[in-house]
Amino acid sequence: MLTLILIFLIQLRLIMDNELVQIGAKRGLMLWYEQLLPILLPFLLISSLFTLQVTRYTTKNKIYQSQSICIGTIILLGILCGCPIGAKTTASFYQNGQITRKNALLFLPLCNNISPMFLAGYITTTILNQSIHFFTAFTLIYLPYLIYLIIAFCITSIIPIHSPAPIVKYSSTSDTSDDLIMNSIVQITYIGFYVMICSVVIEFINTYAPFRIFVKYMLSCLTEITIGTSLLHNYTDICIKTKTAYILAFTSFGGLSALLQTHKMLQQTKLSIVYYILIKIICAVSTFFLTILLI
């Protein structure tokens, strides 16, 4: 009953503020159409094809239980293509039984991060006006994840955790080019939906939230980093160093939109999204303090 009442109140609020909904939805859809669709869709297709070929190769050559090739693929595609392709690749190998649950959880935060293309083309160039070098920003964001991975491996080696892969048999006929194309289209559509919803939420935050402007901008970054960081970029009441630290920290975290995209990719695997969020928060906070200390 409480859920029904909440849904009714949200719907009533959306009807009363139809203009805000239109503005937010239009901004989110344009962001998806102009920035995400032309970049992510080709990467989704290529990563799906690459993952399929690796799965066929390891199966054909009877190295099905070897995880090194699959983990290398996850790292390569995850770091090059970014979120949510890292989560998608991890989920594919885990569902095919080619990596264990432990390894899937360990590598997911590292490999489902911001893409270098977005970091170089938008964050360091457009938002930070090249006040910080791309490789410096890349190091500040990825270094905490590497430290986390080393610590996690040390802990799991001292305290072994039995985590077998799911019993799923891979069939080479289960995936075709049509399936890959259709799955990629469905995934990019979901991403557009999440970006649109988060953009509407940002409009309501900045219109009605009873907070000062800086808090509203922080909440906007937590909701969707592309729109949120552009708002925070125009805030002038904090020093450049602190602003840069906030922007890189929020970029590391990814925002609610990225979390929803990741959850969608992991939905069929039952991998812990709570553990993923916890590691993202720790690494984002670490990026903030590293930026304050090192630049």
C-alpha cells in the first residue's frame, strides 16, 4: 500500500510539473543521442563479438576452465571501453562459467570504470579546461582500484574463499550476429532510459531541493556525472583544486545513472551490486584525497 501511495504521489508531482519533466527528459535524451549512442553502441557491438570469440576459442581449444584469457579480456575491454561494457563482459564470462564468482566480484570495480575516451574528451578537456593532464587524471582515478585489487587478492589468498563458477554450459550456436546486434540495441536503449530519468531527477533537485546551490550540484553529480559535473564546473565559490578533486571523485564513482546501467548488465548473474557500490565509494573518496594531496 505504501508503494502504491508513493507511486501515485510521484505521478501526481510529474503531472503538476510537466514542463520540468519535458526539460529534463529532453536534456537526457539529447545527451544520450549526441554523446552516448555514437560512442557506446559500436563499443557494445565490438565487445560482444570479442567476448563471443574468446568464449569459442577457450571452448574449442579445451581451456574452458582457464580464467587467465577471460580475465585479460575483461581488463582490456573494461578499461578501454569503460562502463557499462566492463560489467557486460564480466557478466558474460561469469554466466558462461568461465570465471568464478570471486574473480567476477574482484575485477568488476576496476574494469567497469570511466572510459579513457570520456575522461580525455569530456572531463579533462571540457570540464577541467585541461587544467590537469589526462594521464594524471587517469592515474588519480585508477590507482585506488589497483590498490584495492592488490589488497583484495592478498586477503583472499590468506583466507581462501570457495566460489565455484555457475554451472552453465556454453553452446556455440546460442549466439548469432543478429542476437548480438539486437542485444546491443536493447542495452543502449536501457542506457538512454536511465540517463533520461536521472536528468529529470536533476531538474527536480535544482528546482525544489531545500539546499544551497553547492549541495544541489553535488547531488546532481551523484545522479548523473555528465550533467552534474557541467553544473559543478560553473560553481565559483570553491578553489580550483578542491573543485577538481570533487569532479574526479564523482567521475570515479559514476553516479546513479552508471549504477543503474551496471545493475541492468548484472541482473541475470546475481552478483552483489552492494559490494560493487561499496568499493566504488571507497575508491572515489580515495581519488578525492589523492587529488588534494598530489596536485
